[in-house]
Amino acid sequence: MGQVTLRGQRLKAVMLLCVLLTSFWARAEQRVAVLDFTGDRRDAVRKQLERSLQAKGSDVIKGKLYATHARRLGLRGREAHTDAAIATLSRELKLAAIVRGAVSGRALTVEVVSASGRLLGTDSYPLKQGRLSKKDAFRAASTILTTLRGAATEVVPHESVEPAEPVASMPQDVAPLPPAKADARASSGVAPPKPTTTADARVSSGVAPSKPTATVEVAAAPAEDMAPVKTPAPVMGPRWVSVRLGGATTFRSYCAAPGITSCGQLESQPQTERPERSLLFGTPSPYSGFSAGLDVFPLALLGDTALEGLGVTAELSRRWPQVRIQGGGPGGTASAVDMYWSLFGTYRLYFPLSFTATPLPAFVGLRAGGLSHSFKVAEEYQALFPKTGRTHASVGLDVSVTLARLARVEAGFLYFIRPQPGREQQDRYGPEVSSSGFGLEAGVGGELVGPLEYSVRYRFQKYADTFSGAGTEWTGGGISQERYSGLNWTLGASF
């Protein structure tokens, strides 16, 4: 009786050990890495999926570990998401598969890629406010693990298994079965071993079993036969709202004189030879103030649609310069107020640029609307220098190319439509005026942490006016020119 009890305990221990080993082996076969999802700005969706996979019993390695090994191999950014990189890193990290994907609008697209770079499956899941629901997160994790198990249990055809047992692959100290034994086995009516029981058949015949790595090499498809799998393209589309706050640092110059053709002509003349009632105006140093901006693309909430790039942009800035006035009366330095605002409707067409192995998000945008720019000096100088104020229509072109998360190149051009000066200038310099103007912008921007972004832009604006007729100060007309140049720097958030 004691022996029976002892045998039962031993049997239970063996069964428990088998269960633990099986569980460990299954967990090892489910070792996966979830790469960064393009468009997942705060890694919210990726972290959800990692937690769901871990809850389902999968061994999920940290994305930082994958990125660290990738950098050691010289792979940066999206280069680590290519098929060749996945195959190399999967061997190093002993991964069963890689999960990669992209967030686009209100949907998440997930791809499961095997350790050899083969695409195993693709699925999409809805997002609400940029996150998966709890039910969809577990459903995605279950689908991924089911895909892995299905790929691991694929039945290999008999024809592909027979060549896996050549004589040369056996250990040198063990000879193959003699023909007589093979004939005897066939005549005894014993069925040939199935591919899944090859190791048992070899043991029973006295042949040492082959190493497990040989079986894996037979079951895996050759890399040359695998169709190339493209890395998911980065998300192309605007954020539905962006808010920016910061400052503006500006230089300004102004000239006005009768009987000349350009401000350069006036500046080159000695002060004693300049026309009467002429005025040169400049800032001895750059002046600063605050700047704020708002971009709204409400149709981006509808997902990936042709109208997602339709939106509104607005900007407001106010600056307080100290200016130097020369000619036309008493000179000196005076305080002033520089006020600017703009409101544009815009449409941005987003597309990928294939300059590198990973497509770069970019857009070209058209905008049209209105802007206003006014400059007013202190009251004691207003008799000498009139207030300049313009409110006019404008059309423009914007271009943006993302080179990296922290580096986005931006540029823009504005054409001013009839930027007429204010009534005060026309009364002084001439009732009839022809005006033109344009603006240029160029700079860099990028993402910092989470939704936070930065932007630094150089801006240049120029106005030119030609007056005719008799005014209160000029009787034969003349010209005036106005220039603004400087930097706009902001910090903001996009959602």
C-alpha cells in the first residue's frame, strides 16, 4: 500500500513538472514585442495592447529593449521596423513575433509579423478618443495570440519533410539503417513513421535523434520565397486642434518721401540733400511681445477622409517697440505699439515622401483669408508720423516635411491683395494710392513630450505704396515702404 502511495505521489510530481514545463514553453513561444504605432502620440494604444497581451499570458518585452538592440545595430527610427531588421532582432531577443501598426483617425491597424519577417495577419480595431475600449484591447490580444498559435501549428506537407532526414545530417558515429532492416520493417507490415513522430522512430531504430534546430529549419519557409512586407506608412493627417503660445521678436523699417523711386535712393542721399517732408524710421534693436495661434481641423475627427485637411488657422500678436525717427523734424526715440492678427481658411493635402526607407509625413496647403497690421507711435510723434494700418485679403501656400519626431521643416508664402494703407496716410501723401506686398515664412518645429510641440519661424513682410495727387504734405505724390522681419517662437499642444 505504501508503495502504491509513493508511486502516486511520484506520478503527480511528474505530471506537475510536465504542466510547468509546458506552460513555460508556451509562454516562450508567445514572446513578442509591440513596436511604436505611428500616429500613437503618447503611446496610449501601444501600452493598452501590451497590458492585454500580458494579461493573456504572453511574454512582452519592453519597447526600449528592442530600440536599444536596434541602435546597437545602427538602426534608427523606422528603420528598426523593416522586415530585415525584425528578422535580425527577433533572433537576438528570441522573439516569436513582432506586432506593429498605425493609428489613423478613429482606427488602429495591427500587423503580426513572424520572427522571419513574414506577415502572419492584419486586423483593424475602432478607437474612441484615441484609445481602445477594454473589450477591443482584449480582443486584439486574443487575435494576436491565436495568429501565433495558428502559425506555430501549421502542418508541414509530407513531401517537404522527407528531405529533412538525409544520411549526412546524422551523427558520424551512428550508421544509417541497413537495407535488410529497412526491407524487414516493410515486410512486417509496420507503417512508416509520420513526420511528427520522426524522433520516436529514430530512437526505436537505434539512431540518435537530430537536433531540434534541424526541425525548425525544415518547417520554416526559405527567406527568398517570402513576399516583402512593407512597414506601415506613418499617419498622414492633421490634429483636430492645435494651440500655440509664445513670443515674437521683430525688426521694422519705414520710409516715405516725395520725388523718389525707392527707399534705397533716400538712404544713400546725405541728410542735407534729402527731400523735405521725408521720413526714415527704424528700430535700433529688435523689439518683442507675445504671440498666440490656433489651428482647428474639425473634420479630422471623422477619420481618414478627403476633407480632413479642411480647417481654420488664426494668429494674434502684440509688440511694444522703441523706435528711432530721423528727418522731417525733431528726431529721437519713441515708444510704439505693433499689432498683428490673421484669420485664414485652409486646406492641407497630406502625403508620404519616399526620400528614405520610411516614408516621411508631409503636406502642401492652400490658405485664403484676411490679415491686419497696424503700427502706432507715441502721441507726441503722431503729428510727424502717421499711424499705419492695413486690413486686407491674402492668399498663400504652406509646405511642411517631417524629418524626425523633433524636426519638422516648415515654409510658407503669402501674396497680399490690395494692401491699401489707412486713410490718414492717404490724406497726407496723396488720395490715390497703388499698393503691393508679400510675406515669407520658414522655420522648424517638432514634437517634444506627449502632445507638446515647439515651433521657431523666421517671418518677413514687405509693403510698397505709390501715392499720387495732392495731399496735405505732398503735392506731387511719392512713395512709402514698410518692412517687418523677425522670429516667432512658440510652445503648444496638439490633440
